[in-house]
Amino acid sequence: MNKRRLLFLAVTTMSIFLLSIIDSKAQTKVLENFESYTTNAELGAHWRVFGFASKDFEVVTDTSAKVAPGGINYFKYVYSSETSTWGGVAERKIDDASFFPLDLGSTKAGIQFYLKGDGTDNIIRMRLYNEKNADSYAIWRSQAISLKDTNWHIVYVPFILDKEGYYGLHLWDNKGGYEESEEQLAASMNHITRFQILVDKPDANDKTPKRIYFDDFRAVDFMPPHGVNAIKIADYEEYVSSVDFKTKWQGFGYGTLDYELGRNDLAPEGYKNAEWVFQTEERTTWGVAFRSRQVLYKIPKLGAIAENGGFQFLLKGDGTKDLFFFRLQDAQNNFWGSNWISLEDTNWHQVTIPFKISGTNGFRWLGNDPNATIWDANPGTDEQLRASLDMLMEVRVDKRFFNSPIPPYINEPHPAYIDSVRRSICIDGIYAVDKFPPLAPESADDFENYSDSDNLKTAWNQFGGGSMGLALNETEVKSGAKSMAITYNGANGYTAVRKRNILPGLNFSALKAGMQYWLKGDGSDNTIVLRLMNGNEMWESAPFTLKNTGWTHVGVLFAADSVGGFRYLGNNTDNPIFSSNVGTNEQLYGDLANIDQIRFYIRNPQATSTEYTVVIDKLEGVDQFSQSTIVTDVEDEYQDAMPVSYSLSQNYPNPFNPTTKIEYTLSNPEFVTLRVFNILGQVVSTLVSENQKSGKYQVNFNGSKLSSGVYFFQIQAGSFVNTKKMLLLK
């Protein structure tokens, strides 16, 4: 055995099965990289193949390091198309206790792996089993994966429900009463008991042995955008080495030392990322830049996706207070710069920049000067930006050593970071998208990390009149294995619970939708409100009835609004009523950046001594509601849950961008009018104006031509009139 192989094996002995490489928020689980096997016998101790088509398998060693970035070993699978019934399976052995049960729930995106196909029209699928017992299991099957590409390439299988089998997973067989739902899929990923790659129904007429290759199965937090029209600018996977990488990208500027192709397990999107190395001691008024080389790198036209889209990319900062911006150059030397982007976060995180003229989160015109250091006095227009996006010649990242993100910009080094330390910024997965996929929920508390009730009370405490008990509930749960139960009476009119001194504060400012939580009511006429606090700045939802003793998914919009959203309470912690000032969205978004206390108030108008218990589970901030019931007011909320002859449901999703669904029911034939109004009472769209039979109806509303804001939709059917509110967020 040569020295190189011995050294490599010594290094990789710690990366055997289920090695988790964790970078704080960004996590990669290496499921299998085949590096621990030195012989086929060792491989066969953990893997097997079966099925009509399966012929052979082996571990292949390639010391040229030109295959996949996980090292020098990969998996070869040989099959022959001997039947049209079904094919063959490569499976991690189900009795392998070193591998199963496989917990994939801690990674957010899905599974990625390297594949080298055989050039045929055959397909493969990934299958993941969640087995309760011998007679109860769910088989989650991926989309069809082509084998036509005979080069090494990355395959992505996201953890999203896709019944059509296009991009994600769906339930292939049902032996234990599993329902095909997003919730069931998420729960299954926590306990995978079988892991397979299936050659699905190969061509029976071709009996020539076929060879396909796999490498580096990983569960990851990030993947390319899905469900959107995504145009790849750079993911760095096509580059073999840093030398190859530098033919398309260029580092320059006073502080630039080097720029490299990162090729390691921590690359969040694929296996490679860009790393930009610099040193700060010799900088002057500006620092370093990193750009795609114009001429050699032609950027696709982006104008067609500009209206609601933007750039998104993954960033790992250097921990300094220095800033950078994303700069574009078109063929007519128009320069556009994004708002300043912080580098303080040293974890991999996603950055989004809308294709909008904005001084806060979009682009502004830099003029025609390639050395411009500040934005031009004329910010430009969306139309001008859209025209430039059709003729881009350069995408560039500029790191400016300004110590103030607020105009006027200070063209001086930040004194805390003038030193000889080598620092680096890492970038990955740059895409232009026609809309931004929803951000992952930001948990406020799912109650899973508390060991018992006493431990729960170290974070939450009960106060106010009628307080009787706070407990960790492990029997009545909606999500996970634990919830919070609040026992009270109404002797003094209210009780409350609070989670305070949250460090670091929760940041919900990037989320578009609002807060949602699961609520199990107590059957009373009492109500509950949710309060968020930033210091003494307080925001409170409208009251929600506790009448329903089943589980209700409650949603509160991130909108300064007395109905459906949050109302400003002022800065008096003892204020029992709403301020006359509802507040503004700008105020709310600013406070959402640092929520340090959360409260639930349960109010009892009757002030009785009757004992009640209410249960709360999975409180989180979300970018998109999951069929939540939006808090409006008690009367309307309860009325909507009652059987009625005529009804108008809350639109879903809400908030929306740009489309949403509106449902209503008619008990009798009526002439129906369904219209949408702006806040001035002007009709902006008439969706229905016709005679309709009794029944249930669904109408789609497209707000792409409208600006962001609050709108109302109203139905009139005979004497039945009802109006509801919805929020368009772009």
C-alpha cells in the first residue's frame, strides 16, 4: 500500500459512517463516503445488492483524485436488464446498528450525492424507510433520477413532499396508516431504518451489463433553489482546481492575498465553494474585491425574472465589522451596488438581494465610474435596473473597509481590525431566481429541550391572577414529543406566562409571514393573546378564543394591524390595553430584529374560579404559514368554525406573493359578487360576478400587478355579505 493511501486512510478513519460535520447553523451529515473500506469484503459487511437486475458491486479506489471530492473511494454498481418487472437495489444493510436508525431531521434541506450514469434511458430512485414494526412502515421514494449523464455530477433529493415525483419525496407504499403529508414526511426523517438506491424497471430488451457509480451521500442544510425559475450564476462545482477556478474569477485590490476553490465537507451547496483570503494591515480607504471575469464569463439575461426575483447566495463571513456589497456591471458600464452586507456572521447563511431599487435591501445605481465607492445621488429606477440585468458583464463582490453602514460612509479602516491576521470570506451557490423560496422557520420554542417541568420553569414562568400551574406535557402534543400546559382559573381576570431574557434575542425581521403556534383550547369563553417584546417595546395580537378543545394552528401576521397582525402597546410593561397608536410596519420590523421576551395572556371576562388547562406547542416565526388560522377577533374566529349556510374562508396563503386562494360556500343558488378592494375602498379586481349554484367554490387571486400592502376581499351572495383582510408582501 503506497504512502499516499496510508496517509489518507489515517486521516479518514474518523469520518466513517454517520460522521457529522457541524458548522453551527449550517450542518452537513456525511452519511457515506466509502473511504473506510479497503476491500470489497469490508464494503460487503455494510452494503448488499439484490433484485433481478443486480449483478455485482465493489469499492473502487482512484488515487488520481479526479472523481468526487470525498476522497479516493467510490461505489460501483453493476446491473443487467433481465426483467421489465423491476430492477435491482443497492442497500445499506438493515441490521447495521452503526448506521441505523438514521436521524436526518436535524438537517433542513435534503440528501445530495455524486452520480456517474451509464448513458441509458434507465432511471434510479432513492428510497428511505421509516419502520415502526414488521407490519407498519412508510417508504418515501424520490423523483426519477436520470442515468444519461456519464460524467460525475451532483444529484439533489430535497426533503419536500412531491406527490408527482418531480423534485422531492412521496409515499410509495402505505402499510401502517401513514398519511402523505409534510408533517408525516418530516416526522419520518427522524427515524430512517432502511436506505436504498433502486434501479427502477430497466429496459428488459438490453441485457448488456451496465455500470453506474455513487459517492458521497450527505444530508445538508442548503440546496439550490427549487420550485422557482433559478438561473445559476456560480456554484463552483465545475472547477477541478483553484487554477481552473481562477480562469473565470479574479481577486484584486489592496488587501487581496489569494482566492481559492474550497473543496471540503463544509461546502453548503454541493461540495465546493469560493474562498477569498485577505490581510488587513496594508489597506487604505478600500479593500479587496472578487469578481467574475468579463469576456470569459458571459452572464445569462436576467431581465425576465426581475420583477419579483433577485439574487440569493450563501455567505460565511469573517467575524469583523467590515462590510461588503454585491456589484453588477452591464455592457454599457452601468454599475449597480447592493446595500451593505454584514460579515459578522461566521456561520453559513443565506443572503437575498431583490431586483428592486432600494437603499435597504435592494440595489442602487453607482453611476458609470468603475471605481465608485458610494452610490450615485440618482438611485435609478426598477426599469433601468431590469434593462441592465439583460446585459450583465460582471458580478462582483466588493469588501470596503468602512466602519459605518449609514451614510455618509466613512472611508477609513475599522481600527479594531488593522492587523496582520489572515481572514477569509466564503461564498457559494449564487443564483438569480424569479421569486425567493420561503425561509426556514425560526423557532421561538418547541419545548423539546426541556427535561421536566422544573426545567421548563427555568425558561418560562407564570404570573398574574389565577396562576395555578405550568408543566411540561408529554401526553398532549401536536409536534415532537413535548408541549407546554398552563393550568389557571379566572379569579382575578387573567393569567399569563412569559419567556424572558432570551439571549441572543430572536430575530424574525427577515420572515414575511408571522408567528404561528399550536393551541389546544379548554372549551371556555376565555381568550389568549400573544405578546412580543423588544425591551419595553411591546406588540400584541388580537385575542383568540379557547373554545376549541382540539388542536388549532394559530397565525399572527407580521403586520402593524389591529386585525390579523400585531398592535403596538407602547413602552409601558403594565399597559393593559392597546395604545391608540397601532404602530407602523417599519416600527414592527425594527423590533422583530431582537425579541427578548415572549408572553401569552389568558383573559377571563367572567373572572370565575373554575379551573382550566390550555396547551401550547411549537411556537415559531415563519416565512409562509402552514394552513394557520389567522387571528382576527373572537366573534369572527369562532363563527368561522361553526357550520354555516354561507361562508367566506380566510385566503391561503396569507400573506401571499403574488397568488392566493379564496374559498366560499353557498347553501342556495345566488348571484355572487366577489371583489378585492385596496385600503382606500377602491375596487382593484372583480373575481366573480355571476349566478352560481349551491356548493363550495375556490377562486385564485393574482396580485402581481399590485404593490405590497393590506387588501380586503368581499363576497355578496343575496343577503349574505362578508369581508376579510389579506396581506400582499413582495
